[in-house]
Amino acid sequence: MTAMTHIRAKITPWDDQAFVRAFEDARDLTAREGYEDGPRAGARVQHLLREAGYPKATVDVIRTVEEALEQSSHWAVSRDG
């Protein structure tokens, strides 16, 4: 299992502590399930956020070629779509 340590996440709204915690929990569960930092992991986190009571939550995985080669990515995480 590869931990998702190479993710830079921009969370909107960043000051909603409950949403940030839900994202962290979903990201941690996804890592324990064996997902890496790519689109499948983002889709899984989005699904978990929606199940956790954020039906409009979105996770956009943004990767440059260099980031893909380094197995890292940026995530744009939004509570309200």
C-alpha cells in the first residue's frame, strides 16, 4: 500500500472544520484501502464525502506531467461543488 503523502489539497471552504475533518478521514480511509494519489483515489474520496453528508462535494485531481512522473498531484476539494 502506498500512502497518499504526495497530495497538495486546496479545500473550499477551508474554515469549515467539520468538512476539513471529513476530507481528512475520507483521504485516510482511501489510503488504507490501497489507493494512491490519482484519479481513482480522488473519486473514492469524493464518494465518501458525499456519503458523509456533503452531497455536492467534488474532488478534482490536477496533475502535470512532472507530477505524474513523481506520483504526486494537486487536489481541489469543494464542499459545494
